[in-house]
Amino acid sequence: WVSFEVNGNMLNGDNANESVVKNQQNLMDACEKSFNHINGSADQCPLSLKKVCRYLRDIVVTRFPASSKISVGGLFFLRYACPSFVAPERFKLLKPGVLQKHARRHLILISKVLQ
């Protein structure tokens, strides 16, 4: 499997620094794929969530016109997408106990970057 671990203290061996550089690229590639997948599936987003995002944008744009996209993106990623990466079982995306330890760590790292 491909490693995304970027914490050198969690890697073993003499080549930990080289592994960190390689793993950073692996992580960035995975984040880009994840972001593109999320962005490409906007039409599948629940209507209720779209309405909440639209409402937030409409409110924010009246006071902070330059921040409307940031506010909607923050809401979506911090409250919806990233929690589903960190705990997919809670959102019924996976059955409990299916996700292996290293896979959960990968999802947590992706979530941190997307935030």
C-alpha cells in the first residue's frame, strides 16, 4: 500500500527523511483526487445542504462580499466532508470495524489537508 505518513517520528528506518518527501507527494496526490471527486459530485449533494450553503452565502455576501466562497467552503469541508473522512462509520459510509488503522490514519491526514 501507499503511505501518506508525513510525520518522520512515525516512520522507521534510516530513510525516514526520503520517505517523508515521497509520502508528502502521495498525500498531495490523494488530496487532489479527493477534492476533485468532491467537486465533481456537487450535483449529488443533498438539496437541504445546498439550501443551507446558499443561505449562508447570501447572508455573508451582504456583509463580507469577498468571503462568501470561503464561508461556504469552510462550512462544507469543516462540518460535512472532513468529519465523514475521519469517521466514515458515523455517516454509514462503512461498517464499523472495516477500516484498518493505517487507512484511518490516511483519511485523517487527507482531512487535515482539506481543512
